[in-house]
Amino acid sequence: MTQAAPLFKISTTDLAPSSRKYAIRDYLEEMMRVEVAPLVTDAFIHYSANLRVVPGAAWGEAYTSAGTTRRSTTLLSDGQDDLMLITAQMPITVQPRTGPEFVVPPGDTVLSSQGREILMAFQGTGYAYCLRVSRRGVSQMVPRLSSAPVMNLPRQTPLLSLLWNYTRLLAPEPLAGENAQLMAGRQLQEMVALLVGGTPELMDANASGTLAAARLKIARADIEAHLDDANLSLEAVAARQKVSPRYLQRLFAREGQSFSSVLRRARLDRARAMLENPHNAGRSILSIALECGFAEASAMNRAFRQHYGAKPSELRWRP
């Protein structure tokens, strides 16, 4: 049986206050190679996180109280120089050992190297999202990349929202098997390379590769999230993804599909799953049809007969 990519979880909710500091310290030193401390001396640290790890990359979401993380001289001796990208709901004050201090506003992203001594202060409580990728993997695509970069990436930076949306979609996936894990790590490295130093050649090479795969995955997730909209259109999905409808249609065409066929299949899959769920046994066919974006029950009935060769009522759960 293929193994899912490791998922590391931690939460201070069930820990005694006296042990929180040590539990979080050990977790962050092991997983992110940073030291942690509360922003206010002797304050309790509240922290919970999920971190997915594959070869060459790790990413996840954390909920944290105000605190600091430090990549110290002691930790630098481990020789790691991975690139870290962090975006948060609260301002982050960044204090490199060399160079000016700066503040990363909520929604922007700080990029730094684990090969640099640096302190980051999270000025409040909220969610933060982190991505760590191999600098070696990125530098092979961006040879001029600084050995220890540190910078603020405004939220409007091209490809930044695509990168974060893609990591959020990958987070719940098991990524079972070595090939899936290697591909995920490589895709994230390529996206970071394009973000920090994408040359025209690199952009061209990825136009039908990593970027296309990421945009297609996000477009499918957008469709799933808006199935209850009976008027969902290619134009609406493309506008939310900040691409042209023609470009999005080409992505679907590469897989031998169209927007309408993808939308139709998504509606059918959602409707059948709802019909087979015992919790929906008391719901009418019409209410399920409307929730899945069919204009009326008869429209869903026709679609079911065409695709499954059966009426919705014949496929629903029965005790």
C-alpha cells in the first residue's frame, strides 16, 4: 500500500500551560529549524499547526498567538539554506542580523533563507501560512538567486496568489506514493523560481507544465465551490482566477474536455454523492438538484439518465 505524504500536527489546546513552551519549541526547532518565544515575556504561547512534508518542500497553516521565531547562529550550524515564504493575518516585523528591519503587512509575503540569521515577530494572534522549499532546487532554475535572500513580496506580486492557492489545495491531499510527492515538491520549487526570478525561458517552459496544472486544479476547485450557482459561467471562473476565458478553455481542452463538460460532471458527482448519503434521505430530489446547480429536477433527471442510465430516485440511499 502506497504511503501518504507525512502530515505533522501539533496543538497547545490539550497541553498544560507549563509544557506548551517546550512542546512548541521542540516542534518548530525540528520541523522549521527556528527558535520560538512569546512576544511578551512569560506569556503563554497558543499554537496549532498542520504541516505536510514531501521531498524538497513542506507547507501548512498555523494559528498562533503573538510571538517570535529566530533563526539563530546556533541553528545556522545545521547547514540548511531552504527558502521560507510566510504570509499572515497579522503584521510581521522582520529583523535580519545584517540589513534594515522592515514590516510585512497582513496579506503580503516575506521570503527569507534559512541560511541567514533572522528574527521575525508576529504582531498579534491569527493564522499564518508557510511554505519551505529547497533553495538548491530553486537555484538550479534561477542561477542568479542570492545565497541568503530576504524580501517582502506584496500581495499583488504576479503568481503569488496562485502559489498560495495551490498549496492550500494540496494541503488536504494524501499525495500517496513517491511519484506524487516528488511531483508536488518539484512543482512548488518551480513556482517559487518563477516568483522570485522567472526568466522568459522559464516562463515558456512552464506555460504548459506546472503553471497550467496549478491553474487547472484551482479552476476545478472554484467550480466545485460554486456548483449551487445555476448560472456559473466560464467567464466568472476565469475572472476569479485572473486569466482570460480563452486561456482557461484551452487548459480544459488539453485534457480533452470543455468547461461545460467539467461543470456537468461536477454537478452529477455532487448530486449522486448527496443522494447516496443517508443524511439526505429526507430531502426532495428538487432541493438536491437546486443545490447542485440544476435549474430544475427534470434537468437533473435527464442528466442522470444520460450519464448513469438511471433516474436520481433509483440511485438514492435506502434503508
